[in-house]
Amino acid sequence: MKKAYKTEILLSDQQQQEVNQTIGVCRYVYNLYLHTAQEHYKETKKHLSGYDFSKWLNNVHSKKTDHWIKDVSSKAVKQAIMNGDKAYRNFFKGLSKFPRFKKKKNQDVKAYFPKNNTTDLTVERHRIKIPTIGWVRLKEYGYIPTKAHVKSCTVSCKAGRYFISTLCEEDSSNVVEAPKHDGIGIDLGISTLAVCSHHIQFENINKTQAVAKLEKQLKRQQRKLSRSYEQNRSRERGEFCAKNRQKQLVVVQKLHARLANIRQEYIRYVVSVLVKTKPAYLTIEDLNVKGMMKNRHLSKAIAQQCFYAFRETLTAKCVEKGIELRLVDRWYPSSNLCSNCGAKKTKLSLSERTFTCDNCDTVLDRDFNASLNLKYAKEYTVLI
């Protein structure tokens, strides 16, 4: 079984320069491939494959200009080209939108390093050996297993911090424990992240005081960054202004990363609590998040809940623990059905937080009633 481990690394000044140079070259090559592929398609109406572009880049382009491309790892450059090729192919298949150029401030480019020699990607308790970079110190000791077979790694930079993600080959022989519960229905929402059928609910982490304080700081720092761009329009562009603006950009990136880490860690905590109860199955609803985001009054609150990340994390954990994960259709009326008698309520507005059945006079919390309906749903799709 393949499993990825991501952790922060501590780099020296020279290693930081090498990693930044590799990431910068990968970003430049990716954007160059997108531009060249667009021009090639306009002229010939055919897609320029990544292999053809790689041959042209090595044999023609890098010999005439941009000689610094060969100063970094060739495998990292080749992987950046293949990523651009995959983005175009997914667009032609209708799986994704048209690929866009990478920007330096977004920090969405990663440097790929495969295992070329037997000594590459050797893992010790406190360090790992990266090809062309050398030994790198790990911030979290013992997180990456030393006995696992590491096949490749990816180095990325976010908010001034460097991370490594290693792909390891591990033994997939996991012991499946006997379930203690018959099943759990999980109803996701905005006021609370999740309400479960076994009388446990998880609060919305975005309504806590710590997150609200960070949101306020982020708003203030974003205004400060925006003023620096506005002031630059009325004066000559100088090196001093650019350095200050880059410092302020890192401040904003750190706040964004802090908020993202809080939400991601809370989702992992919720999933861990659900899995530790050892249920026979877990049932969730196939939410139409894209359609829900069209509501401009609730779009920000929906985006902060990270429903897709919750589903992906829950799926991965269920695969690891051998728990059946059921997915109910998005049109299933979980909130309108009575969990006691099965009668359907024709009208139920979002402001009504208590469900009252007109048939059997059952009074339940709206979200808890929906979780019970998801638990006992008969029509579902088994994800794993």
C-alpha cells in the first residue's frame, strides 16, 4: 500500500537557494509549456505532448537561450512539463477547466525528486537525503518511517516554510477490528460541522474566538497589502517598495496558512473521533457544494467548512481501518423525512431548526433527525 507523509523540513541557506531555484525553474517551464502548447494548437489544431516539448526544450531552446534551466534537477523539470500535459489532457476530456499560468505569490508549484540511486531518499530519525539537495533535517523526528521504502518525494514552499512529502511503499496487511456500533449517520451543516446519529455533534470551528481573531488580523493585513499596490501606482517603481511589499505578502500568506492548518487539523480530529468508535459503517450525503456556493450569502461559510476535505479524509481513514463508507444521493430528503414513522414533510424552511412530524407528533432537532435518516437509508452507494 502506498502512503504519503508530509512534514516540515529545516534547510540551510544554500539549500534554500537550491530549492527556490528549482521551484522557480519548474514554474517557468510549466508556464512556457502552456504558452507553447497554446500557440501550437492555434497553428496546427493539435495538442503538443509533453514528450515533444521536452525534446524541443533540451535540444533546441536551452541551447540557444535560458541556459540556467539545466542548473537544476532534470527530473523536476520533466515532471513540471508532464503536469502541464496532464492539465491540458484533463481539459480536453472535460475533467477540469482550462489550465492557468502559475504565479509566484500563490506558491502552488512543487519540486519533484525521484529516487535515482540506491542511497537517495534514505530516511533516518531526524533527517532525509534528497537527490541533488543532500541531507535535510526534519522538524518532526520519527514521523517518516525509517523502514518504509520511499519511492519519490516532493518539496514545496508555503508562507516562508518548506515541506517535504514522501511517497512510501508499506505493508497493507491491516487487522480489521470488530465493530462496536451498527452504523453512524453523519449530517454536515453550517451551524455545526457534523451532527451524528449517536448523539454526538461537532461545533463549527470558524465560530470560535481564536479563528475570529485571526480573520480580523487577516482583514487588516490584506488592507495594508492592498494599499501598497495602490500607492505604487502613483510613484515610480523602486526596489525598496518591492521589498516591503514582498514582506507584507509573506505576512498575509502566514495568516492564510495558519487558518488553513486550524481547519485541516480540526477535520482530522473529527474523522479520528468517528473512526475510533469502530462503527460497522458510516453514511454521509453527496452534497452539491458547487451549487451551494452560488448563494452569495452563505458561500463564505460553506467554503470555510471544507466539506470536500472532510469527505476525502474520511474516505482515506475508512480505507485504512476497513470501515464501510456509504454515500446517499444528494436528492434524498433526509431533512424532510420523519425518522420515527417515515412520513415526509412537504414544507420545511431553513429557519426551522426543529423538526415536528405532522403524522406522529415527533419533535426532534432538525440535523439529528437528518442523521438518523441517513443512518437507516436503504438506497446508497458504497464508496469503499
